Amino acid sequence: MKSVDEQLALIRRGIEQLVPEDELRRKLERSVRTGQPLRVKYGIDPTGIDVHLGHTVPLRKLRLFQELGHQAVLIIGNYTALVGDPSGRDQARARLTPEQVEANARDYLRQVSKVIDIARTEVRHNGDWFSRFRFLDVLTLTSKMTMQRLLERDDFTKRLKAGTPIYLHECLYPLMQGHDSVEVRADIELGGSEQLFSLMVGRKLQEDAGQEPQVCLTLPILRGLDGGRRMGKSLGNYIGVGEPAQVQFDKTMSIPDELMREWFELLTDRSTEEIERLTDPTRTHPMEAKKTLGRDIVGFYHGADVAQAAQAEWERRFSQRQDPSDIPEVILPRSEVDNGSIWVCKLLTMAGLTKSNKEARRAIEGGGVTIGPERTKITDPMTQVAVTDGLIVRIGKRQVVRVRLS
């Protein structure tokens, strides 16, 4: 096991808050002295089935604790998911059914195992204890917190001022998350930056239960592909851990340069010195740095050889302006072609590149539509395109199809 100072240096990397840090040092010192690993808790509510890179930031920290010899405790929040975490929300989450939560939970572990060593992880479902709660148990739990304390939450305060409803079931969430820590006797709990309130509730409930309180460690919210908003599937600015290697690499190459330091720090194992070199444009060209970042991300989920192949394919298409080696084909009935030609907007829509003729018109006016091996640009939305079997149609660099006449 590494020394306390060595462990702290690794743990501090990329974190946002560590409360209280002196307690973490004491816990680590005791762990090194006794050889007893710390119990490090992280909870995931299976409210969806797609784990993206934003979710992996705390998971990677959990993996680090595993590598340092500590016990990872993963809480599958099949009961907290029925409530919905109000952290960072300006309105109540849509409630899920138990059947939806159960279906989501089954796929979560498979995806999470791409990041942590699931064989060495203690996996618990908080329904194991909450399903046994009687109404008196709920009353006892709710007596641990005042409404004044609850309304100190920034998200609740904003909703109160805005006149947005705050439902009573949402008020249970931090108490439920905190009680999870009591059940598993957590030494440390990991969470996103907006979850500090709930993590601190866990400390209080542990003290009330006569346990040593956990240390709260929060991590930044990863910004998505657009460089501004938090990564999220609903925003379309995400990279899924289960996505194909080429998709992961291509998406990484699309991020703004100013995101690279953040992504290197939160999504890779590179040292601080390496990150400084890679993100200094006077020492490393941003394009080369971004390729390195793409290889690191793809390599983690698919292997180094696949990452190299993804980079080569990207360079073939983008640097050398060649089409992908594997172009999806779409069938166009010959009956849709009039004297060998078709209206370009209709072509784009029937090829699945746009959802409507209106969207197709916008793509053409934006200058992103090209056809054929010469990449002839279409600038007039009224153009009639001559269609031959095998015609390649493109919108931008990513959307490419081969038209087959039938």
C-alpha cells in the first residue's frame, strides 16, 4: 500500500471539495497502520441506461481507490431512483416506475464494469433496506432534518423564489442517500459537485447512529462536447462508454481546444506534467494533443490497437478528406427518380440524412452538402441531382451515405 502522502496526492487530483481533509488523512493513516482498507461509497440511480463520460468522473476516482487497496462500495439506487435526485434541478424529475428502474439497473452494471473492477466491488441495492421500512421508520428518518436546513439547498431556494413546486417526496432524497452511508458504514463518499449537501447529510446520520462520519469528496461536472453545458444525453453533447470506438474518437476530435485540460485531468491517467506539456500550444500542437486525448479515451474502453485504428480512420477522412472506409448504404426506389434526377432536399430526407425537407434546405444553405467523388457542393436548395447507383451523399464530414437504386 502506498504511503499516506502518496495516496493523498493521487486522491486530490481533479477533485473539487474534500470535507474535511484532515479526517481523510487520519483515516488513511489508520488504514496504512492496520492494513484495513477504507470503505469508499458511490451511488448511481438507474434513471437511464446510457452511461456517458460525465458519469465516469467519480467512477474513475472509485477505481483509483480500488487501485490504492481500498474497498469500493457501489450503491445501485433502485429506491432513490423512484424519488429522483433534486440536486442541480430547477424542477422535479419525472418519476419512474419500479419496472423501468429494474430494467435500467440490469444494464448499468455491465457498463460500469468498463470503468471499475466489478469483481472486487461490493455492490448493494438500497431497496434491500428501504423495502423493509415501515411508516414509523420513515418518520424516524424524517425527524433527523428540519425544513429550514433542507431549504438551505441552493436548488430548493431557487425553486422556492421562482414559485416552482417542491414536492415532499423530493425532500426524502438526501435523507435516503445519507441513510445508505449508515447501512454500508462508509468511510468516504464520492459525488458530483452539486451533491455536497446530500453527502453531508450522510455524515450527520452516521454520527446519530454512533458511527464515525464519512469524508465527503466531490468532483467537477464534466462539460460536454459543446464546451459549455454539462455532458448529458438529452443535450446531445455526450460520449457514451458503450459507443463504438470510431464514434468515441470522432466526437473527441470535435471538442473545443479549451476543454482538453479538463478532459485530460478527469478522463485519463496522465500525470500533471504530461497534461501541462500536451495542453501548452507552444510545446504541443492542439490537433496532436487532441489526437492523444482521443487515443486515451478510446484505448481505455476498446484497447490501444483499436484506438490507433480509429485515429487512422479519422485522419483518412478528415485530414486527407477521404470518405469512411465503411459507408452505410440506403435504398432509394427507382420510382422516386424522375428522368435520372431527384430534388436534392427529397434525396437528403429519403437517405435519412435529414428529418424533413425544411431541415435539408437549412443544411444546403449552411454549405455542408456535397455529392459524388469530386465532393460537388450543392448550394441551391432547388437543385435536381442526377442519381446513379452508388452515389455518395454527404452532410458535413460525419454524415455520409451511399445511395443504392432498387
